[in-house]
Amino acid sequence: MGEQRYFQQGEIVGVLPAGALDRVLDYKAPEGGCRLGAFVEVPLGPRKIVGVVWKEGAGTWDPAKVRSIKRVLEATPMQPNMRSFLTRAAEYTLTPMSAMLRLATRAPGLGDTPAMRKIYRLGANVPDRLTPTRERVLQVLKDYPSLSFSLKEVADMAGVTPSVVKGLAKMGAVVEADAPRDTAYPKLDPSYAGKTLSPDQDAGARQLRSAVAAGRYGTTLLKGVTGSGKTEVYLEAVAECLAQGRQALVLLPEIALTSEFLTRVEARFGARPAEWHSGVTMAERRRAWKMVGEGGAQLVVGARSALFLPFQNLGLIVVDEEHDTSYKQEDGVLYNARDMAVLRASISAAHVVLATATPSLESWVNAEQGKYAKLELKSRFGPAVMPQMRAVDMRDQDLPSDRWISPALADAVRSRIEKSEQSLLFINRRGYAPITLCRACGHQIGCDDCDARMVEHRFLKRLVCHQCGETKPMPAVCPSCEAEDKLAPVGPGVERLTEEAEALFEGARVVTLSSDHFGSARAMKEQIESIAAGDADVIIGTQLVAKGHNFPKLTLVGVIDADLGLQGSDLRAAERTFQLMRQVAGRAGRAEVAGTALLQTYQPDHPVIRSILSGDEDGFWAAEAAEREAAGVPPYGRMAGIILSSENVQEVFDLGAAMARNDGPLRQVGATVYGPAPAPIARIRGRHRVRMLVKADKSVPLQAALSRWTAQFKIPNSVRLAIDIDPQSF
Ligand code: ADP
Ligand code: ZN
């Protein structure tokens, strides 16, 4: 670390503006000077923009015309290794530098002066009659009684202009006070309450401790079935990191998992760490960002965006459930947090732990090839054993076409209910039914703006587009032929399955666990806690339940449609199904009672289904790896998806075709372009999308070739071009 270069007032420096022009621009250091890496506010045209002092000024401008930095923001200057990380990440993902920097300046209130930061609370003098806008402000303050916000935050949350809040303050309905300074997080004690580890765990913990203590970059793949005690083992790596006085980051794939995890951290280290994800209040996020930068936060638990926090001395990154597809950011800057964690660690001399029950093929191959160290916990911790996996051959089950719980599965559920054990019925489909069909004309209700069906959600009492989020009421008549009473649900969703289960298991407590059913993270947490406490007999859940929750009374998992993920031509379909099925099955039998997983399938002889049932993981991965190698696709080859989108379908096809024809820079390096073809979802939010896939050998510097190739074309303003390195589906 050490001090960074200091520029005297008036010296020319190069500032990279965040999220604006993609260039380092010359400015004069302000009064008091500034350091290299300082977060600053600069004038850009008529605007004021946050940026970072990136390097010395280029001096290409007439010094008399160079504008001055407005002010240096109250934040620890960015470390050189963070600047390298952002630069390398931008190069890898082919993202403009300023867009990359934007990810590292997402601190609420970063541009505020201390004087701008006030807190607002409900006052005593609230008039009886209020305008609706004023009403909304007061409601926000009532909803969050113990929190403090800035004026802008209160206004944003209430959806009003700041003047409304000021007006209320003037009449005494809202009280304004100086905001307290952000404080450091309580110290975590690495030796507060370590568990006695099993011999397996202990060996693993030693390996990780010494990897962290080495103070160099390295990655360990920590593999072990659900419940094998991986978390306990990597918490030892965190302990070592804290003992070394370095900072640690634990990434989780799902916000709903954080609160359970924080409780465990508190039990282990005696205090709660910093939290960073979209469910945290702005005030807390501001504190976390600042304290990470000042060293007042030793451990952060967060979502993928936590990788861009200003760690000063990062010693360890844990990526829990590393295979999880939600680590891939599919909006804006397209990056995979698992890969970026490895990149950040390699620049910061930190260690990475990738924890999972079912590794991604990429990580499995890296471990096989010796690029990653391997660590495996072979059995479940304590008495629990892996569930028995069995197929229910649906061809033998006598089921009407609008029922999905087979007699075999129903019997198994009933026997659990009798023993006061819990069952989980898993279906990876939100809503009531995936299709709403007119039985008179065959019309299926679709989204107006997307190439997607509208999904009926009875809980929300709306039709919902899962692509763009648009909702509309269920029409009374068919929108196409206007027939009455002919619209019918087709296929099962989690809500419809709940209905079926309620009818089938009379008197049982049936609960639905799906993200749509919770207004807030807290509501979801309460539901999960009440299930864990035993207040449910049958749980009907979507993907949400597949991820790390601990339900000790759960002994049966029924997968309603094990074939669902195997459809389509996606090369990753097998991998995903394998991971998901094992993950879901792993929910069963965590405590003393052995669990059972029943997979309803119409193709019990499908190779993927067979390897799920047999549990022959290494065999499955080896076969998958061989297939990918033969096809020359990741992780054996390089691949990028290029998506062009526009409101005009002809325009994107024409541009795509022109790009595919003029592929000189790609051919030069031996890369091939396929397409253009309609993207997997051909229209989203009214924009038509075409996709090209570019494939190359592992040794090809693909990013550079892609840049040269795309630079040949003038992309009209009406077209958006997005490059997706290592696309999730191909
Ligand atoms: P995983 O992360 O592999 O799913 P966990 O670390 O969550 O496994 O462990 C599963 C359960 O076993 C947890 O409830 C955990 O507290 C408990 N457990 C694991 N290791 C130990 C240990 N050494 N001593 C006591 N309890 C343990
Ligand atoms: Zn839509």
C-alpha cells in the first residue's frame, strides 16, 4: 500500500470519470492538492461527475484551458491494485473503463459533503390532513423508525422531490438533525468460538489456513456435499485471514441466505460483519463502502458487486456455491463474479476459496489440471448421510393431465406427514401456470414487448412477463378471438402445485416458497425460519429452496419435473440439471434422519438422469468435459456472444450479417463467427435481438480480435451492441 503520489495544487492530473466519457481527461489539482487514486468531483460540460485521479496528466491541452478538480471527496484514495483490477476486468469483459469504474464508485452519497448529510425523523407536529406526497414521506419514516437517511434518500424512497421533505421539516412534521459519523464495525475475534472439527474438516482447515497465511495468490476448490461442513472449514480460512490483519470477503449467490450466514459468523467471531447487497439500506451501504476503504470492516458478506468495494488489504475471497448461475451479471457490465474474484485475488495476492457441492465444469477442469488446489469433504458432518436418490418413472404412473404429483410421490409425502417430518416438492417454475391458452382459438397470451409468454400469477392476481417484469390483469375474454370463459391455464407452476398438494394432503400445512410471494427480504427470512422451526409439513418451492437453507426436519425431496432442464439445445443443460438436482436433493436428511429424493421423470434412462441417480459425479464430469473438449467450447475453447438489439428487426439482422461477412480480424487469429441468429430470447422490452457466437482456440487472444473486428463498424445510435465473454448458454 503505502502513500500514493501527491500532486500540488495546479499540477495537471488525468482523471477517469465514472460512467461518463470513456477517456482519462486532464484537470488541475485543486486547492490543497490531491493524491493519485483520489476520488474527486470534476466538471464535465455542464455536469459534475465523480471520478478518480487515474494517472499523471497527459499535458496535451493548453494548461490555461484545463479546468480544475472541484473537490476531493471524503474517501480513501483507490489502491494501485484496485486500478489494475478494474483495468484488467475491463479488458477481459470488453467493457469501457468508465463503466467499469462506475461499479467501484457505487457508494451511496459518495459525492455528498458532510454538511449535506442530515438525518430525518418523524416530528411531533404532524397536521391532520396531508397531501398524498407528504403522506408518503411520513410513511417512509414510519416504516423505518430507527434509521437515518439523507434528504435525497428520504425523497427517493417516497418518490417525491426534496422540497416536499423540506416543507414538512419547516412545519415540524419532520425533524432534521446532523447525521452521526459512520463508525467502524465491531472487531471480529478469530478465536472467539471455534468449533471442534472432525478429522476431515481439520485437515481441510489446516490446508486453507496455510494457503491464506502464505500471502500469495492461489485458488482452492472446496468440494463437499451439502451438510459436509464446508462453511465451518472456510470460516477457519476467514479466521486466519483476520488473524493476519487482512480483510476477507464472502460472496453468497442469494440475498435470502445472508441473514442465516450472518448469524453463523456472529456465533463464530463474536460480532457481525459488514453486509453489502441490494437489500441493505443506503445508510448501511454507505457505511460499509467507507469502512471497507478505511479498514474499519474486516469482513464483508455480500453479493457479487461487493467485489468492487475499496478493500485496502484483501487476503481472502470465498465464493460460496461457486457454480451458481446468479454469479453471472447479465445486465449492464457482463461479468462472472467467480472469474472476477479470481482476477481480483491474483492482483491482491489473496487466496480464493470456491465452495460447492457441485462444481461448475470450469472449476472442475481447473482443479483436474492442477490450476486450483483441491479439497474435498467426503461425508456429511455428524450422523447425517446423503439422501437416497430414486426415479419415479412417470410412464407407469396413472395421472390425469392436470395433475403432477404422482401416486408414488404422494404416498411418500403422506408417510412423512405421519412421522411429523417435512417434504419438499420442487418445481423450477414461478407462478400458477406457464401458459394461458384460449381453448377456442389456440391463442397463447404473450407479452406485448417480449418474445415470451405471460405467466399467470394467482398470488399477485396478474399475468407477469418473466423477461421484462411487465404485468397485466387476466383478460375476461380471449384477446385474439374474444371467446368468453375459454382461457385456461396449461402446465404447472409453483402456485398450482400448492393447490394440488393442499387438495391431496388434507389437513397438512402446505407452504409456498417462491420469490414472488414475499414483499421483502425480511418476510422471506421469517418464512424460512418458521419452516426450519417445523411450522410446515409440505413445502412447495422454486429454485429459491435449492440454495443452502437448513431445514432439519426435511427428509423427503420430490422433484416434480426432473426432465425440465434437459430440453433445448443448450450445451450447458446437462451440467445445470445435474447441479440443480443434486443441490435440491441435498436438502433432504440433514440431521439424524436419512433423506430420500424422488425424481419424477419420463426418461429414467437419459444419461444425465442416470448419473444423478447413481451419484457418479466424477464419471459425469469426465463425460461432460470430453464432450466440451470435442466441441472446442469453454473451458476448452474461447467463446463470446455478440448481441445486437434494436427496435427495428431488419436493422439488427442487416448489421449482424454485415459484421459476419467482414470477419477479417477474427479470421486472422483463427476465430470463427456463427450467426447472426435470433438471440435465445428474440425480443425483450420491445427490442429485437440477434446474436452471433464467436469461437476460437484457447490460445487465441480473443478480446483483442473482437475489439478490432467491432471497431470496423459504425453502430447506429438506435442499435445496442453487447459483448458477452463466456456466455452462459451456447
Ligand atoms: P455445508 O456448508 O457443507 O453445507 P455446514 O458447514 O453448513 O455444511 O455444516 C452443516 C451443519 O453441520 C451445520 O449446521 C453446522 O453448524 C454443523 N457442523 C458442521 N461442522 C461442525 C462441527 N465441526 N461441529 C459442530 N457442528 C458442525
Ligand atoms: Zn415482457
